[in-house]
Amino acid sequence: MVFAGLALLVAIFSFAGAIVSLKRKNFFAVGFSGVSVLVFGFFSIATIYAYIVRGGGVPLE
């Protein structure tokens, strides 16, 4: 569950970084921040879902 919390924290900070990069019109950084939000957000939500539905573990099935 620690991984899910850390991944969610990284996704939140990446989202904040994307907002700042948009204000500065740095679209290269917006792209990397967007990919980070998608990847870390997916893994955090998938891990939290696995703990709630399956009782723990990494969602492999």
C-alpha cells in the first residue's frame, strides 16, 4: 500500500508541474508531466483497487 501512496503523490506533483509548465508555455515539460500523471496515476489506482477488491497484492490478472 506504500507504493500506491507514493505513486499517487508523484502523480499529484506531476499534475502540479504540468500546470506550472503550461503557464510558462514549456510544452516539452507538459508532455513529460502528462505522461508521468498517466503512468503513476494508473499504477496507484490499480494498486489501490487490488488491495480493496482482492485483499492485497499487485494486479497481475
